[in-house]
Amino acid sequence: GCILCVIDSGIDYNHGAFVGSDGRSRILELWDQSIDDIPDRRPEGYNMGARYTREDIDRALALPEVQRKNIVPSVDISGHGTSVASIGATVATEADLIIVKLSGTSEDDFPRTTKLMEAIDFCVKKIKKFSLIVGVFGVKQSFAQFFGGTSLLILVGVVLDTLQQIESHLMMRHYDGLLETGRIRGPRSNGGAY
């Protein structure tokens, strides 16, 4: 088996793509960094958010839809994380999922790099915990065992998406000089670089 680790805006765990043929959730763990008022739900070793297991999600799914948020209150506001995860879950039909909803994933907010690094750390630790190793062609076995093939692909996707978000953020702030030249322009009138 393999694990897809998706770090994004969360997930709609009610979506059919995330329920296995046995009726159980395919989501092994969901860490919502934005839920900060339930300290006993924080993942071990992390100082924020709320962690929900497959068992928690299964209990929520057994309830009528209006009551599910009492057990697992995590919501994907933008729907982007659900879309990304459903594409992966549809392609890898036997894969389980680990989901991290980054804090600061509202439409106007920009997640901090530390939150992303903690999310990646969480995913790597969980993949090790579940001991599902995926062979990767062209990658040394020790490297593949540490990261897992699918998680490595997701990690690359997350890095590329983060770089795109940073570029968008810089463009919004009119830092086009840095992006165009690759150099930081100095305060001199001749536009010299530091």
C-alpha cells in the first residue's frame, strides 16, 4: 500500500473519494492546524491544531451529516485541498491519506513557512509510523524508505505550490524587481545590487 500526504487547505472528509470499499475512511490522520481551542487534540510534539484519527472520522461518518462536525469539526473552506486529495485518491485507489490543513488557509491569509515545515515533519513521521514503504524507481532505497515514493511526489508538489504562492505574494507586494533580475535592487538611484 501507499500513503498520499496532502498539505493544503484541509479536506471534506464526507466526500466519497475518501471512503474505502469497506465503508471506512481512507484518511489515516487529519491534522487541522487552524483549530486551536482543543489542547488535548494537539498532535504529540506540536504546539497547535487538532489531530483526528481514522477512528474519529469513522465515528463522525456514522452520524447524520449535521452532527458530524461535533466529532471532527475540520472544514475545507476553499475546497482546494479536497480537490487535490480527490485527484490523488482517484488515481491511487488503494492509497490511504494523511491530511494536514495549514493554519492561515483562508482566502486572504498566507501560511507561514514554519507551519509548512511542521506539516512536512508530521507527514514524514506518520509515514514512518504506518510503515508503508513505497519503492521508487531511480531513487536510492534508503531515501525511498525514509520518505516513501508517493509522499516524495506530494512533497515536491507542495514545494512547487509554495513557491508559486510566494511568487504571487511578492507580486502583490510589487517586488517585481527581485523576480525580474534575480538580484535585490539597492537603494542607490542607479539600481545597483547589493
